[in-house]
Amino acid sequence: MATRSALINVMVRAAEKAARGLVRDFGEVEHLQVSRKGPADFVSQADLKAEKLLREELQRARPEFGFLMEETGGSKGSDPTARWIVDPLDGTTNFLHGLPHWAISIAAEKNGEIVAGVVYEPVHDQMFWAEKGQGAFLNHQRLRVSERRNMADALLATGIPFKGRGDHQGFLVEAEALMKEVAGIRRFGAASLDLAYVAAGRYDGYWERGLAPWDAAAGQLLVTEAGGFVGEIGGGRNPVFGGSILAANAHLHLPIAKILRGAADRKVTGAPTATGTAPTRTTGV
């Protein structure tokens, strides 16, 4: 059985406590008046309540840490080298529509590096967690990325731009290029869980652009600690703060990267697929 460190225990307890309120609120969503404003306002309040509770719990346990949080932004602690990066409700649109696919994401950053991460999916009680150098786990089971080697067998995940957000045409070029090569592409609507699923071998790879740090901070550590590779789509080494992410197993990271960079070339110049560079194993920042 995996032994959790004191730091991971702090994160797990905070996630479990916030989850209780979110699960209660999730049960109320389907009973709300079917209007655009009512449920959306209700979910926004649920999000804010969860963030407030997470801040209180994490601050009580580690008062010296600062915060970077989706709803309330950044704040410094007495230790400038340490902070929490938190998304209290990843998959808000799923939550709003009564879809049971959403999560709480908490990462611990020290000296510019993500050292611990928790992604908790409360509806099915799936606690994904990882600590630098100690591996990645689902509850108490060790995680490993998939061993699939052939693109034709690969199942990928992604995020699709929506109204008013992202490069819609650029995404279609990327998706079309990959659709020709893989067994399937899924869009489930929660980046932290997409990364956790790569770590668990459920997906063979995942890419997305336009992410915020709290979307990817915990999940990318899960992937690297499960033996996968994570980087920016263009080859950069800062997927948490670089705005794009590509995560996959060691066999498929480079082939996926080549296709995505080739798609980017075609968007701009119409050039053929680029050769790319070797993937870099990284913990994020």
C-alpha cells in the first residue's frame, strides 16, 4: 500500500472536505429551474465556496505558502518560494449540466517546481495523487502510462475551443491531422482529469492549448511520475505556464508532437509536416 507524505495528506484532506459541499451542490443542479442564469449563478457560488474552503484548509496546514487560484488569483505567503496552485472545480460546464465528470485540482509548487499534486474526482471517489520522485497513484494503486506503441491503436484526449475562446480553425487543423492517424479522440471537458487518465493509461496522449496553470499543474506531475512525457506543443519545457500542453507515453509523444507541429506549419505556411525534436521529460516549471 502506498504511503502518503504529510504534504500529500494535507492536500487530500482539503480536497475531500471541499468535495463534500460540491457533491451536495451537484445533486441540486438537476432540480434547479431550467434557465441560463439560475444554474450558472448557483454553480459560480459553489465554485467560490469550494475555493474559500480549500484556501482555509491549506492555509491552516501550511500558513507560509502563497496561493494561485482560479477564482481569486494570486497571493504571496511568508515563504516566497512556496505556493498552492488550485482549481476548486475543473469541469464547471459538466457540473452545470449534471455530467458527473469534474474534479478538484491542487498542486504544491516549491522553488518554481511542482513537487506534489492531487486531482480528486469525488463522484466516483477517485483520488489521483503524485509526489516528485515518489510515483503516481489512484487511491492506493500505483499508476503507469500505457505501453501502446502504434498511433493507429492510440486513444487521445483534447480540449475543444468554445464560444469566444481559442483558435477554432487552428484546432480543426490539428484535430484533422490526428484523426487520420489514431483510433479515437475524446473531449470530456476537464483538463486535470484528462491528464490523470493519461497517467492511468486510459488515454495514450492528450493535447490542449490555452490552458491556465491551475488546469495543468497537478495533472502534469501525475503523468511524469507515471512514466510519461509532458511538454508544450511546440517543444517548450514549461507546460504549466506556457499555455499549451502535450502529454503522452514515451512511445507516442514524439509522433504526436510531429503531427501537431506539422499542422501548425500548415496553418501558417502550407508547409509539410515538421520533423520535430525529441520529447523532454519534465515536471513542469
